Amino acid sequence: MGERCMSFDSCGCCSHLPPGKRDLLSVAEVAQLLNVSPSYVVHRLMRTYVLRPILRVHGRRYVLRVTAEAYLRKRRRLARRALRELACIQQKAGAYKC
């Protein structure tokens, strides 16, 4: 299977974006980045407007790389915060000592 172009330039649909923000990710690539299934990306993230804008090129869905990476950073930040809170609660309850 040949390499495909990952920029808007090939289709010319979003040439108004700056060059650093023209990268596209397919549903499978977003799923791999987020470590989830492709169906989760479509049904939970795209259809609920979490990952927008969605571009359709020849019937396939694409998302901006910066949008997917921003979502990943946000989820990691929230997960770290929740883990820190859980560790504080466990320390106060005497579950373990540091």
C-alpha cells in the first residue's frame, strides 16, 4: 500500500490554513494516537462534536492533527489530576505511606 499525502494541499480544500496546521489524520490514525478503537473515535468523539472540524475527502473522515493532539493533551492532564487527587485521598486514609 503506497504512502498517501497527509496535507490539505493535495485536495486544495483548506489552503487558507497555515502550513503547520494542514496535517490531517484519518479515523484509524486518531484511534492509534488516542489508544482507542476507530469506532469509539467515530461514535463518541466525532458524532458528539468533541473532535471538530471533520473533513470528508472522497467519503473518508479526517481530523486536524492539532485538534486530536489537543484532545490527547487535555485527557492526559485530566487523568493526571484525578490520579493526584486519588493519591491524596489514599494518603489521608492511611492506605500507604510515602
